[in-house]
Amino acid sequence: MALSACGSIISAQTGKLADGLSNAVLNSEDLQTVEQGAPAYLLLIDGLIDSSPRDASLLTTGARLNGAYAAAFVQNDARSKAMNEKALAYAKRAACIHNKALCDVQISEFHALEKAVAEETAIEPLYVLGVAWLGWLQAHSDDWNAVAQLSRAKLCLDRVVELDEAHDGGNAHLYLGGIATLLPPAMGGQPELGKQHFEAAIRLSAGKNLLAKVIYAQQYARLVFDQQLHDRLLNEVMASDPQAPGLTLSNLAAKQQARILLDESAEYF
């Protein structure tokens, strides 16, 4: 009993450490320091996971941080694929520990996955899985066999919105908006549905999620050639305070991207 109690205490402290590291990265105001220093955090999380391979909380943290770092800083295709592979692997392991019906999400029959997701009531495993899956899909966008899994990842995020659309500040709407605006209407895209998702993400974050406005401008406004909306959204981002709990790092990255898109605006439209 004493050994069991010690194990529980150690696990709890490890979880707090992982959460603290994750928060430190996501709330940082220094993109350069995070870019240079975060790899050490990622290695630490890897080590903690190796020591506790069935700790779903650690796996979730590993998935989040690897995916976030790859999205924000990694330009090399091979490295991006490797980091997103790891993020998805961690997310799948966490989901499998939570629910055995989610163990083979990439290869199970679609109807079986659809049933498992529809019956799931825990938001976090589905959300982290869906986000990591989209990151993996983006990194493998040159592989049509991988892209074919988009509808599977979308199932997870649709279910998150059904359960609690405000989870993580409404970010599930942001990802679903991105999916809906990947293609023009003639090729199956749904820009107006995407617009609804983007506006929901902005509303649910009280306007603090600046990345939602950038993606709204980049993928919707450009798709429908609405320069007025495009420039308004991006100028709002440039004028906004990037500091917000859990969003500071992504907001700073969003400001950088907003400046690039604004500089290209006249030429694009």
C-alpha cells in the first residue's frame, strides 16, 4: 500500500511538471526562446513518457507540444513529418488507454470508428486526437492515402463541438473551419460553413484567439476574394494584445503571419 501511494504521488507530481512545462511554452512571449529552448522540454516529456508509458496525461501533453512546435517553427518537411508522427502516435496511445474502441483509429472500419466516436463522452482524448491527426495530415499532404483519412479526423472534432463547442476556447471550430475551406466549392469545399466555424472560434475565445482571424482571412477571405474582410481581420490582429492564457505563443505567431498576408494583399487581390 505504501509503494502504491508513493507511485500515485510521483505520478501526480510528474503530471504537474508536464502541465507546467506545457503552460510555460504556450504562454511564452518570446518566440525565439521557445524555438531554441522547447526541444529540451520535448526531450524531457519523451523521457517521462518512456518512464510512464501508460500515463494518458503525459501522452496528451506530448502530443500537444510536438504538434504545436512543429506547426509554429518547423519548416523542414522531413522533420515536420517526424514530429507530427510522434504527436499522432502519442494522441492515439492516450485515446486507446482511455477507450479500447479508439485503439485502431487509422485502420478500423469507418463505421466502427464512427460508432465509437459518437458514443464517446470524454472530450479531451477526442480533441487531442483530432488536432494531432490534422497536423499529421498536413505534414503528409503529398500522400493521397494519408489525405483520405481527413474524414476520420473530422469525426473527432465534430464530436467535440457536439459535446462542448467552447472547449479549448472554441478551437475545434477553428480546425473545422480550416477543413471546410481547404478547397473551392467546385471541388467540394464549403466556404460558408467554414465562415461559420471561424466566426464561432472568434466568438468563443472573446476575440483573443488571433490565429482564428488569420486563418479566417487566409483560407476564407482569399478563397472568396473578399479583400475588405481579409484586410480588416488582419489589421485587427496587428492591433491586438497577444497576451492571453494559453494563446500567447500562437498569437505572436499569428501576428507574424498577419503581417506577411497584409503585405501580399494588394498583389493577391
